Amino acid sequence: MSASLVAVLEIGSTGIRLVVAELLPGDRWQVLDRAIRPVALGRDVFTSGELSRESLLECLSVLHNYRELLSGWNIADENIYVIATSAIRVARNRDIFIDRVRQETGFNLTVVEGIEENRLMYLAVRFALKQDLPLFWRASSMIIEVGGGSTEIMLLRRGQMVAAHSIRLGTIIIDQRSGFRDGVGASQERYLNESIRSTSGILSAEMDLAHVRTLVAAGSDARLASEHAGKELNENCRIIMRNDFIEFAEKIRSMNIEECVQKLRVSYAEAESLIPGILVLKLFLENTNAAQLVVPMVSIREGYLIDLTMGVDPKLQEEFFSQIIASAVNLGRKFRFDESHSRHVSKLCMLLFDALVKEHGMNRRQRIMLETAAILHDIGMFIKASGHNRHGQYIVTNSDIFGLHRDEIDIIANVIRYHRGEKPSQGDIEYVTLTPNDRMLVLKMSSILRVADALDRGHSQQIKNITIERRQENIIMQTDRVYDLSLELMGIEEKSGLFQDVFGYKVILS
């Protein structure tokens, strides 16, 4: 057995895919084996809401086969990662499915949420593009993947994340609602146009799609198009010129499924998703000013491999954290937050965090969560100043922030809820439903955020820097020059009580 061998198994809407790789020194890997088995899980789920007994048995059979294949590679169970995407994610009987998979095959399955798919796809796209497409990093871009059950979309401005969305618009859903088996007619065109127009309207509120200069299209449909109409950018990426892709889409548009199988030499399962998938990409392309379609020849499985190496690549990890903050800032701008105040409170939060590591014991990932909460702590002002902490909790709970898991967003929303006002209580349902460890994180983060917010009570960014020192039972904060600190002293008096409860130190500003 070699600890450097890993396997990533993805259970998708249309098939189960496997990649076996060897992790190499220098945060690299080499793919040793790939496999795919078509399984129409999405047909069940998006029709009835549940996985059928037949599909479950078929899935288990495929997983048993993969188990035998992996035993030949002698990969330890802890190095086998099994993930499931949109079909399992929305299935009403997903818990039963997960349990059956574990009992029957020994695989521990993780359901990947939509925003997590975006994160993994971003990592894969970044790997594929390298520095071979400078325009992607200099201008506005869109990354899109049309899957069986959902479409994942990311918007970037000069390489910085603006927004990330998982939209319930996939090829299986499109086919079921409008029917593409016999080709594209007026009703299918109308359904697609209305769906894309509605989605584009939502996206344009965050970034004008007319400014998009690069459209990155991931997924098997885009990869097939690139093989017929594109050219190689590098070994992991291909490019299709705008007019060439539109011409290919019009060619596909005139075919039915049987003709796609015969003329394009694809499987029936691949042909079923091809027509709606290509047409969705065409409609999004026409909403932008992109001169070309960039197609990474990678998937979220490669993104998962990159994720496995990120822990030993500080530069990549810090770049990824910067994208989380960029996404949070753009969410704040969407709700017209006081950016100067929020960024200043965030800076003060990080000074406190870094000076008190021994006291709070939180890690680098939790640091970025606190920074995000600080950026967004006053976002609820968009609704109403009174009770804005509660309004902010609601906004963040119901928003996507690129790079953060849903449970992390729930923690951040609670930190925002308690950055002012009453302390957490057993009557607060969103708080008590967190795990004990997560409740402790909320207490630590919100107590630090309260102190940082008090240091800019007047929203004037008067205190530019502070030094922090622990003296016996006190935390002493000294400013970098003489100020009128009356507002800040009043703020510390009002807001440092939770910090003293959590850490046992009185906060003194001098």
C-alpha cells in the first residue's frame, strides 16, 4: 500500500466517475486511471423526488465494481473519497441511500453542496488555465458548468470573485420540462430563452454580463464541443472561437438524440444531455461579449485532488482565502454596506485575532470566517438600522459566499447576529442547533468582533493601529497616537462584556 495513492469517486446525475491518482512532491499529482459508468440517477430524482429501488441497486452494483478495481490498486479506505452532487443532494431518500452505500460497499459518501461544487470547479479551472490566458485575470469573466441537475456559475472581475451561484437548471430538468429527444422546436426554444433570461437578470444585478470578456465552460458537453470545434491552449485546456461555437450549437440544434449518437460517436446517455447543455452555453455566450469559449479538460474530481494538496501549499491557500473575502465584499456591496467601516473593523478584528492566538486557539480557516463576519457585520442595515444584527443574520444565512461550506456560513451568520445586543441564549433556535464546538466558535468570534466594532464606534476609522498586550487579568489595547477616544471608550464599556465572559480578561483601551 502506498499512502500517496488516492481515488476520487463522483456520483453524478448521469453517471459514476472515478479517478485514481498518485500525489507527488511539490503539490503535484499524476492520474493513473479513469473510469465512468452511466447511471441515470437524475431521471428518478428530478421526476419523482426520490431514487428508485432499481437505480439504487444499479448504483450499488457499479460501486461494488469500483471497489474491486480499487482493491487492485491497494488504496487504503482513508484515501478513497466518494462525493455525490445534485441528484443525491436533492433526493428525499438521500440519507437512506448514503446508509446503504456505506453498509453495502464500505464507502463513506459526502454530499457536495452547490457552492462547494463551485469551489472545486474554480480550483480545477485555475489549474487548467495556468497563466496561459492573461485576459481571464485582467477582465470580467464567467465560469459555467451545466450539469444534469444544476448549473454552477461564478462571476469574476479582474480575477477576483464577485459571486457564485448554484442554479436549479440542469440538462435532465430541461429535457423533462420541455423535451429535446426529437430535436429543438418552438416550445423548447421559448423555455430555454425564458430560463436563461431570468437567470441572466439575476446575474446582471451583480455584474453586467455585457462586460464579460472570457466565458469558461466546464463539463462534458463543452469538452465534446471543443474536440469538434476548438483548438488546444495547453495540455489541460482548449479554446473555441465564439462564431465556431455558435456554428457547432446550430448544428447540434438540428439533430435528435439518435443523430447525435451516430454523427458525433457518443453514447446514448451523453447524447441525452448534449443538446440542452450546448444550447444553454450558447445562450449564455450570447449574453456576453466573450470572443471565445475556454474549455478546461478537467472536472471537480481534479478540483478535489487540488484540494487535497492545498494544505501543504500556503501560497495557493492564501490566494483561495482572498477569493472568499472578495466574494464577501461583493455581497456587502450588493446590499450597500458601509465598506470603509466594515473593512476597518475587519482589519482591527484580525489584529486582535493574531495577538490573542494563545487565548482563543482558533485556526487559519476560522480566521477567514471571522474576517468574513467582520466584513458583513452591518449588512443588515440594508433592511433597517434597528435590529440590523438580526437582519444581517437572515441575509447571510440565505446567501452564497464562494469557498465557504454551508455550516461555516451558519456560524458566520450567528456571529453577525451576536456582534451587538443580547448574548446568545438557549431560546435562540439558530444558535442552539449548532454543535457545541460551533457554539463555542460563535462565542469567541462574536466577542472579538464586538471589541473591534467598538473601536470604530463613530465609523470614522480614527484608530489606525493598536498594540495589544496581556497584563495579568487585563487585555491592554494602546493606540498608535493621541485621539479623542470618548466614543471608543464608551463602545468598549458597552460591548466588551462578552469578551470578558468568554476569555476571562477585562478589555482596557488607552
